[in-house]
Amino acid sequence: MEFFWHDACLAHDTGEGLWELPGDWAWLDVPEAHPENAARLRTFRHALTRGPVAPHLTWSEGRFATGEELARVHTPAYLSALYKACHGGTRVSMETNTVVGPGSWDAIRAAAGTALAAYQAVADGSTRLAYALVRPPGHHAQKDLADGYCLVNNAALVAETARRAGRRVAVLDWDVHHGNGTQEVFRGVDEVLTISVHMRHGPWGANHTQTGGPEESDPGNLNVELSLGAGDTAYRRALDELALPAIREHGADLLVCASGFDGSAFDPNGRHNLTAAGYRDIGRRVAALDLPTVLTQEGGYLRGYAALCLHALVEGLVGAGPLVDDPLAYLPDDVQLVDRDLARAASGRAARGPA
């Protein structure tokens, strides 16, 4: 398995405040670092290079995306505004909790270009499985809107590049939050199927008006909402009963995965009760599809446990392990609502007909 990395991804400085909210919170003795920070990505890389899965991995240098490449999924007006905000000399909020500043433009281009470098390695046949370990994340970014820490949609950029090369693509998103940006980018595009398995949270502002519910499913999009605290069993069933059959039905010849770890039992942005074992099982299921696969890094904000979950996912992807113990997981699955959740997701898609 090949990992792709670019040091410029660390240059995006998201600052501090009250958790993700910038500003002068004078009543805080020590402000919180923004959850989407460079330390989380460094921790992820450290876990993979020092952990027992390391012998199964190779590492390659990413690159910067070009303006033409970014414009494959984003409007010129949005990219121009984003560039100006990044070069304004001070930190600027693109929306309430999504900020940019000096260094952000290079990080954005590095994240997007490194994701494309991972795709190119798969397209060239040098690897079947490539992971772009990048930030800022991307799956909330729409064609002309930033949202949820996301500025350029890296997974969508890979999928669109592959579509233009004649591939039939499925995008599978297991970040705890709805992949609304990817859903909107590919609405009405027959060659790309988008699937998001996520916590029920609904819309959260002017830049995120999508509900993520089954009512937004259509022949090219499948939303699987799971109740808060769903846990490992719910995710296994969501993949086995809905997501993986949809990918096979679509006839995908390339899989793109938006890989987030904020669904873990300890993540302050999700707490969906997934454990390292649950992520290992997700990796096994993705590997069993036996498709050329590109993964892009999305959420995961309790960085130590998220790094453990990433390591476990990779174990599943490469067919190793368990190689690490999980010293923290203890929460039981909340399976009481799983049947209802999966039935709602399935009915939403069935009402709109097959792809």
C-alpha cells in the first residue's frame, strides 16, 4: 500500500479560540487549538511509520495541484476568492468554523495535488491502493462554498479526474459527518455514485443546507444516516447491506474513499462509538471489493485515538492484524435503532429507482 504526503499540508494554520470558533475568548485561560490542526496529521504519519503496520507501507511525495485541476470541481469565482483570502495577510473565516491565512493556499494546493498523485499511481498500475494523508480535509467543500474545515474537495477532485479519464467511479465516505460537498458536486452525474454513511445531524448553516437524510438520495447518491452512538455493528451492516451492494450494482471500476475517524467513540466532533476494531473491519470490507482504490484523509480530531483507528483501518486494507490493541474502547454498540436506520436509508434510495 502506498501513502502520499506533502509537507506543505502542515502550513495551514487554523489558529485557536473556543474549540473551532476563532475570536477573543477572554474568559479562557488557555484557548483551545482549532481541532483541524497540523499536529493531527503529524501524529497520523508518526503512527503509520512507527507502528507495526509500517513494513506493509511505502511512502511517496505528493505535489501541488494546478489551477486547471482545482477548477475541475470548483468555480473560478470561488477559487479566486479563496486565493485572495489566503493571501490577505491575516486569518480569514470562509464560514463560521473554517479559516484560512498565510500558508493555507500552499496547503490547499498540496492536499489536492497529493490526492491526484495518489490517483495517478493507481491509474498507472503502480499500486492498487493509495492513501493521500493530507489536510485541509475536503468532503464538505461544494463547487462554490467552503464548509466544515473544508476548502477544496480532494475526494471529488480525484473522482472527477477519473471520470474524465473514462472511469466509472464510486465514492464511499465514512467520516462521521455527511459528505454534502461531494454529493452536490456529482448530483446528476451518471458515472459517479456517491455514498455517505454518517451520524444523523441535519443541516448546520448557510454553507451546509443539506440534511444528509434519505430524502436526498437519488439514483446517483445514497445517504445512510445512523443514530447517535451507533457503533461498530451498525457500520458493518450499513456497508454489507447497503453501501457495498450499491457499489457493485453501479459497476464501479475505481473506488474513492473519504476516510474520516471522527466517528470514533472518543472523538469530540462525533462520538459515534466506532472502535479501532470497527475501522479495521471497514478496511477489510474495502479491500474485499478488490477495486483500484484511492483514499483521502478527512476528519478525526482526538488525534491519539484517531491515529490508532487509522492504523487499524490500514491493517484491514492490507490484510494484516490485528497488530495493535485498543486500550480505550469499551462502549457497547447501540443496536436498538439500527434496523430502523437502515430501512429508512434503503427506502429512500428505492423510491428513486436503480442507478
